[in-house]
Amino acid sequence: MTALLAVLSLILIAIIVVQLGKVSELARKIRGEEEMQLMVNRRNGALSLLFLIVFLAATIASGLYYKNWFLGFGPHASASQHGGALDNMFAVTLFFTGIVFVLTHIALFYFAWRYQGRRGGKAEFLSHNNRLEVVWTLIPAVVMTFLVIKGLDAWNEVMADVSPEEEYIEIEATGMQFAWLLRYPGPDGKLGARDYKKISASNPLGQDWTDTKNHDDIHPTEIVLPVGKKVRVRITSRDVLHNFYLPHFRVKMDAVPGMPTYFVFTPSKTTEEYRQELKNYDEYNVPIDPDDPESLLKWEAFDYELACAELCGKGHFSMKRLVKIVPEAEYQDWLSKQQSYYESTIKGTDDDPFKSETDAISEAAPEEVEDLQEEAAE
Ligand SMILES: [Cu+2]
């Protein structure tokens, strides 16, 4: 039935199109070809002008409506020390491209109306104009130079690596389909060596267990960091491209198999402080989502998160990890409660290169064991 109706509608639409064509052909004959063309020009010119007004009004209205959704505004303040510089870059770029956007659209649609074909109208032939060339080359060149230099400046500042004498925490994030494997250095403050050939079911990162720096390394399921302390993240991937993305901290870096990358940032607000900011925003301004009755409660459930920002396969969405920024004391407390992966999973198993050593220490009298083994053989 639906198919029949669809076919009938298509036939009717086709008939209407054909009939309309015939009508305009007749009208053209009655009024004359040129008069008809001028009428079409006037109509299209007026429509261009109308479109320009509606389009610019809608652009400005949507900009005002979404003003609190922009980076760095309202509930979208950055929570890291370098984040403000990036938000500022975004705002400055938007300002300049916004001016160009408005001016070029005014020119495009206003000219379509202003210079429409008229009776006796004559186009001016303009082969070359030096002043015009200078204006439209120089202005974009100056603006682009300013944006590029400012961008490069921000890039160099954000991507500056830590100096060896500086105090910082180094953690590691390895992307895999579909999870982030996180590693903390443990009490020695040093991450142990890795070798991809050593990756197995019990050794997801390919840690070299003969390297004792690995023995206190922790594999937490969430990122916990102290506020106000510099963090260097080593970023790698075990299989395909992933992207280490901490949106609230303006941290985003590709995880590339075989090519280690890094990102250095300093969290500037604890999770609790960010929640309080959201609460204030909700109380004194518009709710975050006016249509959501639970919007006013949302700030309590807020958490920072780590996401994968590179579409890496069908489980891409599940790469979310919780990020908690806490005061220093709370961080130390959390750290002291973590057990190293070696202690919990590797020690004493066949994977442990120090197995015989641990056995010798734990077992009181090895001679007795030998005797027992001989007895068993008999
Ligand atoms: Cu991914």
C-alpha cells in the first residue's frame, strides 16, 4: 500500500513539474523573453538579500544562545595551567575568522542583489587593480602571520618537555583495542623498561621483569593525580592509532604504535573545586541544560574523564577512564594503597625471573624438599 502511494506521488509530482514548465513557457510567450528574465533577476536578487538577513540573524542568535558552550566560557572553564592559553587562541582565531565570515557573506549576497542584470545594464571590465591586489593580499597576510606566530608561541609553551632537575610525576598511558592501560612508577618514581616482544596475557605492557624498576610499577584502573603538580604522560599504543584526550585539561595527543609521544600538564583544580564551580554556575546563571529536570543535580555527579579521541574500532566508545584530581595528601594516601602489578600477579609465577630466588628465601630447608622429592619418586 505504502509502495503504491509512493509511486502514485512520484507520478503526480512528475506531472506537476511538466505542467509548471508549460505554464512558464506560455507566460514567457505572453510577456516576452526579456521581461521574464528581468523578473527572475529581481526575484532572485530579493531572495539573496532576504537570505543574507535571515542567515546573519540566525548566526548571531545561535552564537548568543551557545555562548556558554564555548571553550573557556561558563561551565567550560579549563582545569589546567596551560588551558587558558589554548582557550585564548581559540577565542582570538574565532574573532578574526568571524569578521571575515560576516564580511564575505555580506559581499556575496548583497552583490547578488545590487548587481543583478538590468535593462541597459553594462558590466565594467576590470583587467587589473593594484590597490585591490595589495588590500586583499596584505590584510590576510598580516592576520595569518599574527595567528601563526601566536599559535607557534602557544605550541612551544604547551609542548615544552620537563627539565631533568624539575619535580614532576611521570605516568604512562598505552592505548589498545579497547582500553587504556595505565602505569604509575611506584615509590622509586621510575617506570621500568618495556619490550613489545614480552607482551603476553599476563604481561599486557611487555614489562621486562629482570628490570627491578618494574617491580613497584602500578597498573591502576583510573588516573588519580595531585592538584598543582606537573605531570608528564608517556603516550604509546599497542595496536592502532588512539588519542589520549583529557578534555577539561585541554590535553590531546596521538598514541601511535612504535612512536612514543608525551604531554606535560599541571592540573589546576581538584574534582571537588570543579564541581563547586559548576554548582555556582547552575545556581546563579542558567542551568546547564534547561530542558533536563536533573540538570541542577548534575554538578554533584561530575567527573573528569580520559577519552580516546581517535576512532579506533567498534569498541572506541568504551575507552573512557575516570580521572580524579585530589589534594596532595589524598593522592599520597591513594598511592600508598596501590599494589604493584609484579607483587600481585607476577611474583612467584613461572614468568618471574627471580622465582628460584624467592623460593629459596621462602622455603626454610631446601634439603628437606629434595628428600621429599626422592621419596615421592620411589
Ligand atoms: Cu582508541
